[in-house]
Amino acid sequence: MEERYNVYTGKRLVPGIDDLTPAAAALGLEPPRFCEHCGRRMIVQVSPDGWWAKCSRHGVIDSTLREPALTHTAPRAPIRFEIRTA
């Protein structure tokens, strides 16, 4: 089983143990700050029309690839990474 990390806290997710999501993130007001795949801190840029976040190992995600969670118990869309070359 592949390890997963909380995208808002960077803590490893453990099956069977609830992981608290910050209130602002639960409302969809915060972009992810940590990589879901490795737990590393990401570079995040927020603009009026969205955000993007870049993991040094797993590439770039942006707000168009992910739907915001409405509540902390709502299922979140999986984060899909897209590697962009400049």
C-alpha cells in the first residue's frame, strides 16, 4: 500500500484514524501546502482566479485539476499531477 499524506498538514495518513482538516481548507479556501504522495512542502502561488502548487518530486497541480472539499467529511477528488516543462 502506498503511503499518503495530508495535503494541508503534511502528516502521514493512517487508515482507521481520522485526520482533521483545517476549517479554511474544508471550506475550499486554502490550497494544498504539502504533496499528497511524499509529504514534502510545495511551492504554492495563489491568484484571484485560482492557485497552483509544485512538488519538487511530483510536479505541478492547480485548482482546475481539483474540486474543493465542501466539508471535512466530504470525499475529495484525488489530486492528479501534471508535469509542465518551461
